[in-house]
Amino acid sequence: MNTSTLRSFFATLLPAGALLLSLGACSTSHYVLVKPAAGNSQWQDGLQMVAANNDSVDVRLGVASTAGPWLEFDVTVHNRSRRPVRVAPEAFYLDAYSATPGIGALRVQAENPEQNIQALQQQAAYHQQKSAARPAAEMLSSLSNLLDDLSSRPRHENAARRTARQTRYQSEMARYEQERASHAVQATAARDQQRQLETTLLRRTTLAPGAEQRGRVRFRRYSDTASRLRVVMPVGGRALAADFTQQRFRLDAHPVATAPAAGRRN
């Protein structure tokens, strides 16, 4: 490969590498403070909530958590109309705007709660099956050890060799038991997470007239560098929206430099 080709190759890699590094830093080096941009917010259940409404459909939302990889909003949808209203949280999205002029918004789609729950169901089933299974290698090892026991007398196996062989066998069996126990723990953890999501996330549903539903909507924290966030909620054929401000900080109180949010131009 000649010099010009190498230069072209690395020039292509550098922007993608810088973006990956910035995303990794977002999850480990700092925290974010997200709060309503409007001054007409109200406190409810310890959360600062903002309201949006259109065509007799009311939505209240506030920041519930910014921990880990998620930005979570507590959302309540109230149908005051005389017709059923479809609520699909996976259709919600977030537009993140950089403080740097000329940088387009980064759009982040909300997580699909049904897919998240289904993934945990599959994970729990996989680990449950592994926690009760006996792999072929384990059964072959048990059979081999049994045959060695039956043939030890004709071979005049001495006590030291017999003890060493049994020690190796018991250690191998203990490892298989430990693996099964580990799978059982992971199955329980996946089921616990599944139940938590089933009870806390806003789920896909159709709201009857006068009904309301409350739950959390989650977004991946891809936009920590943005200074302004707009959450858009398509409900009942209307796109309701609420604006929030965002600040980055570190626990050591040192300021965090604001970098442009990677995204597309609107």
C-alpha cells in the first residue's frame, strides 16, 4: 500500500474514531443535568413536569433519570377527547441541538419497550435452560471417570494416582456446577429486569376517552454534548413537543467543554 493510499485510509477513519471516543467519554467522564426550558413547569411526585396539549390530548413529562446509558422521562398521557387515542412510545423521538451555530440536530429515537421486554424474556429463558442443562463434555467426563474406576483394580492404580484423578474430576464437576449456578443467577436478574420494565415503562396502548396512562420513556444518551433537547411525542395524530435544557458537569466541579453534537442538518 503506497503513502497516498495510507493517508486516505486514515483520513477516513479519524472522524469516525473521534465520534466513538466522544460517545465513550460521555458515559464515563461526566454527568448531565436536564431540566425544563419553559418557566411554566410544575412539581409533581418530586419531578419538575412540563405540559403539552393538542386536540384534547394532554401530555405531562419530566426528567426521571439520567443515570447510566439512559435518559428517561416520566410521561403521562391523558385522553380528554371523545375518541380513542393510540399511544406508541417507540414513535417518540428526541432532537438534540448543539450550542454551536450551524450544527444540525441529532435525532434519537425512543427505545421500543416491547422489544426491550422481549429481549429480557429471551435472555431469561436462555440462562434458565443453561442452568439445568448437562453439557456433553460433562457427561463424557463422568463416563470416563466411571470407566477409570472400574479399570483401576486390573491396572493396579496406586492411591496417589487415584486421589489425583478424583481431585481433577471433582474440580471439573464443581466448575460445571458453578456455571449452572451463574446461569441461574443471570436468569433471575433478567426476569427481575423484565418485571421492572413491564411495570415502569410507558407501553403501547389505545386510550379510551377519559383514560390516562403513565410510564417512563427511554432514550440512549447519544446527545450529552447538546445544550437543548426537544422531546417530540406523536399521539393521536398530533406531534406534541416539550423543550429542555441540558448541562454537562463532573463531580470534581471542573467545567466540561462543550463540543458540537454530531448529527444531521434539518
